[in-house]
Amino acid sequence: MFRSLVNKLEGVNPRKLNHEEKLAFWINIHNSLVMHSILVYGNPKNSMKRVSGLLKAAYNVGGRSLNLDTIQTSILCCRVSRPGQVFRFLFASKSKSKAGDLSRDYAITHPEPLLHFALCSGNFSDPSVRIYTPKNVMMELECGRDEYVRSNVGISKDNKILLPKLVELYAKDTELCNIGVLEMIGNCLPCDARNRIEQCRNKKHGKFSIDWVAHDFRFGFLL
């Protein structure tokens, strides 16, 4: 059944999709390809070997063979946390010649920072996988962000606010300053957690510091 659905992707024409349809389509394709890759190539404990397996896998979509790096960089235009950035460029160079055509034909209309909270590459710090629909994709992306923030925000013993690296990437893409980040996470949190953040700020007389927690590349895949 699954193989039959994958084979049908060759007959899909992504050029006909609008921005929201492309967002939902490519997020679902990306996360499905990650799951498929892990089933085929296994799950090595070494994160670099796992990335190698992930980037070997590809789907034929509309007559083009697309791997995860191509979907992430040329179609969704989203920087994804990955161990060994130099290692990544070894694979990225293979698809560089296709980037121009893909950006014109297959890519989303404009970058979407919320994608950081939707794309899963099988790492412990990645967001959980959910199914996205064209009609409600923006609302679903916002829900994904809120859920991720609620699950990952913390406060240290010395009243520093602990936030995951994905939130930092999102903040850079949306040009949020630290105060803007604090307001954003406050809107994602329930009242009691929001009050703890405010108490943290008050203890420091309105000043606060953020510690960005490094991305955990151990295997983890939540549905």
C-alpha cells in the first residue's frame, strides 16, 4: 500500500499547487521520506552515519528524484539542524545544479519560518510528526510551534531562560530580538508557565538572559 502511494508521486505535478498546498505537500513528503529512510537504511547510533542514510533516500516526484537535502534547501528554503555542517555540503553540492529549476517550479512562494517546528529528521530535539493539510496548514504550523515551545522551554537555577536551538533559528528568520522571543514564547505557554517567566524577569529587575540549548542529535521520532 505504502509503496503504491510512493510510486504515484511520479505522476504528481507540484507546479500546479499554490503556496499553502505546497507547504502541506512538501512537509508531509519530507517527514515521510525520513521515516522511509530509517526503515530502509536502519538507525545507526552514530548520528553522522544516520544523516548519510537519510540523504541517500529519495522520492521521484513529478519525474525528479529528490532527497531530503534538496527538499529542505531548494524547495522549502529551511535551514535544518544537522550534525557536521561540512558533511552536509558534500551532499548539497550534488543537487546544486538542480536548485534553480526547482526553486522556480517546485518551491514554496516565500520562506516560512514556522517550518522549523514541522520538519523532523529523526533527532531527539526535532518536533513531533503530524499530518498537514492545505486548508489549515498555517494554523497547524502555529499549533506545532506552540506545542514545541511548551514542551521545551525551561528555567535554570540561576533564573536563565532555557530555549532550544530551533527557537533560535526561528528567531533569526523572523528577526526577533530577545524581548520579542520572550513575548512569542509567552503567547505559546499556559498562564502558570507564563507567570514563571515573568517572575524570572522580575527577579532580575526586568533584565534576563537566554541560554540556547544545543540540538540533541540522538535518535528520536515522535508521532
